[in-house]
Amino acid sequence: MEQSVLLQRVSHVSLEPNPALVEHAKRRAESVQNRIADQITAFAGSMWFVYIHIVWFSCWIGFGVEKYPYGLLTMIVSLEAIFLSTFVMISQNRADAKRQVISDQQWQTVKEEDKQNQELLNLSNQILELTRAIHAYTSPRPHADGT
């Protein structure tokens, strides 16, 4: 029941992606290295990755591929950890790049809004001056004879 209430509350929210992020993703996808890193990061962050390792470690130990203290397995896992930590950093850099794209777009919007606000203030001042001029023109003036 809570999920349906939540869906109703956010149903008005647009799910349209940020155009700046779409453009950033297109540029990123042009590089083979980026696509490979994205695929590895996506897989390494999945439950399939965990399940494969559970099966792999269980088989390695269960079938007695090597004797305790599992030197080769330790070396393989250490190398894998080195590479995975590199992919985590790549993923963090990618997230930082996305945040920068959004930040740049927001800054551009702020600058445009500031310019629009300044134009609106100028227009408001012009309207105020015209209103004062009309008021001065239409307000009764004392005649020279005092009536």
C-alpha cells in the first residue's frame, strides 16, 4: 500500500532525462575504453558478480584446487581487488563528470535568469517612470487664478 501512495505522490514528476546528461552520455559512449569500463563497473556492482564469486570460491576450496593457505587464490583475488578498485575510481570520476555537467548547466541557467531579472527590473522602472509621467500629466493643476 505504501508503494502505491508513493507512486501517486511522484507521478507528476517528469522522468525525462536532463538534456546535458544525455549529451554527456553520448560523448562518453563514443570512446571504446569508456564503454568497456562502464560495462565492467556495471557488472562488478551487481549481485551476479557476488554469486559468481561465491560459486568460484566454494568450488576452488571444495574441489581442492590447491592446498591451504590458498596462495594462488589469494594472489588472484588480490589482483582482482586492485583492478576493481581502479574501476571504482573510474566510476567515481564518471559520477563527478556528470555532476560537473549538471553544475555547469545550472550556472548557465542562473546567469540567464540574472540577465532576465535585470531586464525585468529595467522594464519595471520604465513602467514606473511612465506611470509617474501620466499621473503628473493627468492630475489637476492649480490655475493661475487660484481656482
